Amino acid sequence: MNETWQMYVTFALLAFAIAPGRKAARPAQLALLVGFCALAFLPISSLSLAAWLRTYIEDLAITSVLLLGWVGLVRLRLVRPMSQVRRWQIFATFSALALFLYPATLGLTYFDPYRLGYAAGPLLAALALITLCLWLLGNTFGVALLVLATLAYAFSIKPSGNYWDYLLDPFLALYCWGALLSGLKQHWTTKGACTNLAIKTAP
């Protein structure tokens, strides 16, 4: 399969996700997305803009591309935003996977979980259990993320033969951990404010 498809899709979706003008009408939003798709092919010094982006961030995991696609659909008002509970479940899932995968890359452990992605039988079994848990929680989007990433791995739509490269990347891990920590900070701040208010108003 063409190995360059992802960099064009990633460029267009990422640019669309961070571009201003979220309150614009749907036709304007769609025109903006089409414009970013065309801009991805713009050549600069023999490389397209999408290729320049790829030199800095490499290829994202399939799950990251799917999440960017979801953000695009929300921005186009074709789907509703996920509830806070569903988002937290997804953040927690990928944060836990990152906590398992990345300590070895930082030299914090001798066990290398990345190798499991090449003979992915045990890893696939573990992800099947996680997918089942998300399904039982009613998080269909989380289930879709893991199932589609697994199907992409099965059909080798990326040049990598490692399951982790379809499932997780550093940017997704940092985003999920940042969202979790920010949410926890907000929760405890709100809880502390409510406690102080209760103390002040107590007879």
C-alpha cells in the first residue's frame, strides 16, 4: 500500500483541528478542510508541506488519525461531541498503555514491551480484554478506535510491522496524560472550593 497516504491525511486533519473559526457555518468549515487537503500537496523545496510535517512528527498511530478525524466530524457538526465520561475512559485507556510502553524507552526498566508488538499474540489478547471492558462500559467510540487500529495492523496499511505503531504514539500519550492531569486538577480544585463554601455557610 502507498506509504505516503497517512502524511497527507494527518496534515489536513491536524490543520483543520487547530484552525480558528469553529463557529463558522458548515459550508465554510468544509471549504476550509478541502483547502487544507490541497495545501498538504503544496511543494516547498522538492517536498510537500505534508512531507515536511512528517519529518518532524513521523507517522502518527492509527488511533491518533482516527481521533483527529473524529474532531473534524465534530467541527463539521456531523456528530455530537463525546460525553466527559467517555472521554475520560479513552484518556485513561491510552494513558495506561503509555505507562506500560514508554518507561522502557526512557531507560527506567530492562523489560522492552515494544518487542511484544512484533509477535502480537499476547498483546492482541490483552487489547481484546480492554476492548471488551470499553464495550461493557458502553464506550462504542473507544471500541471502534481499538478495533480499527487492529484491523489496520492486520492489513498492514502502515509500513511498520509492529502493533504498537498502530495503537499508540508519543503525542497521543502526552495528550491523554495532559488531559487526565488537567481534569484531576480541575476536579480537586472544584472539590476544594465546594468544601470551603460548605464550611463558610455552615451554621
